[in-house]
Amino acid sequence: MRQLSRREALVFGTSGAALTVVGWGAGVHAGPREAADAIAKFTGGKTAQKGKIALDLPEIAENGNIVPLSVSVDAPMAADNYVSEVLVIADHNPRPEVVKFDFTPMSGKAAASTRIRLAESQNVIVVAKTSKGALFTNQRLVKVTVGGCGG
């Protein structure tokens, strides 16, 4: 077995570090197909009904690194019927699944706020699932002037 010289070890280590920082899929963005696949996985292939979700996002985000998002679902939060999950999808991010919120009847209401990253101008899609299997959706186009996922 051959020993590496210092120079070869340095080149090897630097190359490995560069791949770690850059990543194998750098610059690759998901598209509507990957977003639709993520939604289908979440919904079990069922179609979500439009409405019941209030989505607060800016129309134009000057910085894609810090896009404020607030979502709330107008549905009961009773022990036998409540919003159990809310999924947020960005259809052109490197990974379309942005965040998933889990709720219980003890949550009181199905509402959450956070900041998300958007790589470029794109649709943000929200899908809510209830404990009884009902599905609701809403979406909004956000125009991003400076990308947040390395863009």
C-alpha cells in the first residue's frame, strides 16, 4: 500500500472539503414535478380542497433568505376532529419541502409563523391534513429579488 505525500493529502483533503461545501447537487433546483411528488406523498394521492387556509406571505421578497410566513387553518380543533399536519412546499427550492407543522387538539388552533428561504421567485403551496383525512390547500406566488438558497 502506497503512502500519500503531504501534497497529495492536502489536495485530497481540499477536494473533499470543497465537495462538502458545494455539495453534489449545487445549483440544482426542484421543479413542479418534485413538488407535486412531495404533496402526493403527504396526501396519499388524494386531492386537497382549496380554501380554509389563510396564508400570509409577501408578494415581493427582497431577500429570499428571510421570507416571513404565517399560516392558519380555519378548522375545528376538537379531540375527534382537528388539523393534524400542515406542509409548506416551495416548488423551485432545491428541496421542495420547506417545513411541516404538527398539531394536536391541545394546540388550540392550527396556526404557525416562521421565516423561510426561497431560492427564486416561485409558488409557495400549503397543504393541511385533518385527523379525519380531510385535505385543504392554498398557494401564493412570491417574487424573490435576491435568492436565499445559494442564489
